[in-house]
Amino acid sequence: MSTAYGISDNKEKSFKKSIVCIREGDKIYKILSLVASKKDGSISLFFNYCIEKRALIVRHKHKYKPGPQLIDKSKITDEFEIEFTVDETAKLSLHESGFVQLSGKGIISGIDLETGRPKGVGVFSNSLKTPVSSGPTCGFVCWGLDKGFELLKEQKSGIQYLILESNDFTEREIEPNKDLNSYILEFFIFPKEANEYVYEYLDKPYINHIINNYIHKPGILLAHPVLDLKFFEGVIALLPCVSWTGFADEIKCGYSLGSPGGSDSQFDEVKTGYNFQLFCPSDKSHSLLGEENVKTLKYKNPGFDGILRG
């Protein structure tokens, strides 16, 4: 089971920050953190706990379908290939309106008021009040924790520490006979009404969820650990998985962050067509399902060979 420290007795959301951690042996590693805005409940996800700091962001067109997808060069426009240095300001912003973007030092952000398009890397997805229902809102893949992720050395008051143990992770087989070498953290967001279904087990919050369209095990019933995040009215649930990625075979440590699907303009009512992804480190060979399954693609960033979405 997951361990979420500091859940209040009155079951009210009361933590200004949630930090998701993973335990390996006798060590606990910090993976990412989340906060919500007091103003409107918008969510910010920070990912600066890895020693690797050079990251690449790409935004690409996609057609929704279950399973892995090859994203080729023709679907990635040059203006949305950006390299930057990750610091404590870099974050994935999930705005209450549904606008999702990467922002921080060195990253252009915001919306062009004339065109209605993102100024930098962003998409227009579902509002947090009526969140994505077909799957997770965003996902994070990481590997090589012992080679470059920050250790959890102390726990501060006012912060929820969600410490994931080995038995919290659901196995997800993508390639047969491959070692499960990467952690996948998928964040499901449910509307305000879902709070009545959150329950406590051993003083920890969970919500049960049946994923009917889960291609690995259709109709699976999962008990998601819940992030007890102040100022967010809905429910943020986490699905931890272990899987194989070519990243972990090729690179000692790193991570990838993926956005929800969304439109290119705030005036477009069809909330699909585009995704963006961040890869760190940016100067290595990346191929999620192995080079044998990915045709070679040429990017402005040398050595970046291909992208496959799961």
C-alpha cells in the first residue's frame, strides 16, 4: 500500500504541497511535487529532482487510438522543438480553464490574445471542473533513481509525502521478455463530486476506479492513492506502474513528462489533435520501445531518434 503522511483527522484537504516519492530498498527518492492555486485551483507539477537538467520539449499532432503510437518528424513543427535547462521554476501548469502549458525560466508561456494559440508549448484541454475522462490527464516516466534522483532526507510540516512502495506498482507489459526498468506515474483527475467516493484505509486516502478502456487489462479495478492537495476541489488520483522503456536501456537516469491531448487554439471546441512531451536528458538517443521499432528521425537536437506514446 501507499503511504501518505499527515492526512488530517477531519478528512479536509490541508496540504500546500504534495511530494510523490518512490522507495527503493532503504532509500526514498523524490520524484515530483504538486501544488494548487488558491485563486482558482489550477495545478502546478514540478519535476526538478533529477540531476539531469537539459531537457527537450516537443509538441506534435496525434490521432487518438489505444496503444503505442509512432510520432514522426512530419508531425512535429520546428517552432515547438525547444531545449531548456530545468530548475525549480520549471513546471507543467494545468489551468482551471483547461489550458495546459510548460512554463518557467527560459520557457515562453501564455496565450496570444489575437490568435488564441499558445505563445509557447501548450494545448487547450478539458477544464479541471470537467476533466479528461478517457484516461489520465498527464503522465510521468522515470528511471535510474539511484543514479541521479534526490533523496528524501527530511519531512516538513504542511507537506504530504506520498511514498510509493514496490507493491504499489501495477506491472504493464509493453514488450514481451523485457525487464521492467521504468516507473510510470499517471495522474487521473476526477471532478468535485468524486470526493464522496474517497475513503481511508489505514488512515490513508484512496479512490477505487474501474478503467474500462485499459488496453493491458480491460475493466481492471484499481485503488488509487489520492493526493490531499489544498485548494483543489476535485480529486487527484495516481496510478503507479512499472514497465520497460528503451530510455532506461540507453540512459543511466532521466524522465519524460507527457501532457493531455488538446486543441491548438482556445477557439477550437474539439479538445484533441495535439500533445506535448518533455524529455530529460535531451542530448541522448531516445526510443521508447527500442530502436528496432522506430525509424530514424532527424531533429535539430542531435541523437534524438524517435518518440512513441503509450
